[in-house]
Amino acid sequence: MTSTTFQPQAALTADWRDFLALTKPRVMTLVVFTGLAGLLVAPVKLPAVLGFTAILCIALGAGAAAALNMWWEADIDALMKRTASRPLPAGRMERQTALHFGVGLAFFSVVLMGVATNWFAAAILAVSILFYVFVYTIWLKRRTPQNIVIGGAAGAFPPVIGWAAATGDVATLPMLLFALIFLWTPPHFWALSLFVRSDYAKAGVPMLPVVAGAKATRSQILLYTIPMTAAALAPWALGLAGPLYGVAAALLSALFLLLAIQVLASRAVEPAAMKAEKRLFAFSILYLFAMFGALAADRWIGA
Amino acid sequence: MTPAEQDEVRHRQRSRALIMAVLLGAFVILVYAISIAKMGMKG
């Protein structure tokens, strides 16, 4: 079955909650938070209503990309336990409705960003949506175990967009924040894919544990955690962030490394026994929130 | 479509229309606020 032929049973008129579910609200919280941090640490202060609009546009753009991802992946979502209850595979919405909603929301978010802040930020927002949909979802996800390594760049854009919305420019700090999320994405997703491996295998998605096995995935998690730690410490080492951020980055990254080493040492085969992997996955989400929170707090104290 | 399904469809259409109206109202207010803020920046 391919993504272009999948059509669930005839759907009744979709409920508004189904449209909300299309935007992956839980993923959106992390996107909003990192975008907000990018905006807050920028040297130019926007009026509150324009800052709010910029964050709203980042959230709507992420929601649009998520909706288009679900439109394309309805066939594989139907095969995975984790995603089978989403609006399309569950038959609560027509595929075309999701496509129209995603495209409409994407245009709306980009145009509103351009009008409210600047067209440079709007262009980066557009690139991030297109990258997520075309490069990650359509091109890489079903073809290569490197899917989330390259595709992870899409999720790394929000702090750059937040910064660009405030300044109309891009500088070293937002690029380092981009690098941090880019390098954080593989350990985060591979920890998850270790304990939902059978789901990905069933759906034919070539995630690293499916293609290369658990042992290689565990090594790769640690290998990516090392440059991620370097990217986390770089803003402080280069004098772009203060000691509060430096201490938080050192402690949080040391804990991340420790958990990645525990994953490397793990020999668990059954998902139920993968405690180290689940711990790393849960901590990785907290890590990103804490890192960007520390950066914003550091800038606020230093101001 | 059974009468129960028709009722459900109408109920969903009504709630979607209501949410759309609220969102449009919020959008109008937002555009107004953006205009005022941008005029303030130029001034």
C-alpha cells in the first residue's frame, strides 16, 4: 500500500478535535518553547503583540507541517499501534481534508509572519515547513535510516525563526541553537525507536534499529550525544551566554551523556525491559526544555 | 446515513462553525493590534 492510494472508510464530517490532533499539539509545545527562547535571547526587543504573533506563526507552521505529514503517512500510521488512532487512519477524516487544512495553515502562517514581523523570518518558516514535508516525510523517511538525522533539521529551525523575527537576521547564537536541536534529534528519536522497533518494522519504516539493529543504534546514540554536548556548551564557551546557562548546560549534558552510556550498556531485547532507553527518551524532552529555559533565564538575569 | 448519524454530522458542523467564527474574530483583533504596534514602531 502506498501513501497515494490509502483511503480509510468513508468519514463523517470531521470533528474540530480531529483538526487539532492533526497539528500534533504535544510536539508543538517543544517547537513553541524553543522558538520563544530564540525570540527572547535576541538583542532586539519586539512589541509584545508582534512577539506573540511570531510565536503563533511558528506554532501554526509546525501544525501545518504535522498535518501534511499525517496526510502523507496515513497508510503507515494505520499499521503502527502508536499512531493508528490518529484522525486519518482511524477513518474520522478524509485525506483531502487534511491536505487542504495543512496547505492552508502553512500559507496562513508564512504570510502572517511576513506581515507581522519580516519576510526573512517568513522565508525561514516556509523553508522549515517545506523541509519537513518534502525532505523528511516524502523523500527520506521511507528510504533511509538517516531519515531523522537529516530530517531533524526541520525541528531545529524554531529558535532561528524566533531570532530572525526579532532581528531580521541570523547570528552565531541561533545557529548554535539550531546545531543543538539538530544533534539532539537522533538520540531522542533512536531511544524511542528502540522500544517501538516492532511498530516501525511492521510499517516498513527503515529506522536505525530496524535496519542496523539495537546494538548499532545504542552506539550511534552515544556518538551523537558527544557533539550535542559540545553544541550545548558552545554558547557559554564563546561568551554568547552567561554562567547560569553554562552551569545548566554542563550538568544537563553530563546527565544526558550518563543516560546514553546506560543505553549503550543495556542488553534489553523486549520493549518492556528497556528501562534505560525509556529513561533517556523521557529525559531528552526535559533536557531541551531545561536548556532553552536556562538560556532565556540567563539572558533575563544578565539584562 | 441514519438519523443518528445525520444528527452527529449537524452537531459537528455547528461546533466547527462556532470555532471558525471565534477564530475569525480573534484574527480581526490580532490584525488590528499588529497594525497599531507597527504604527507605534514607525512613530
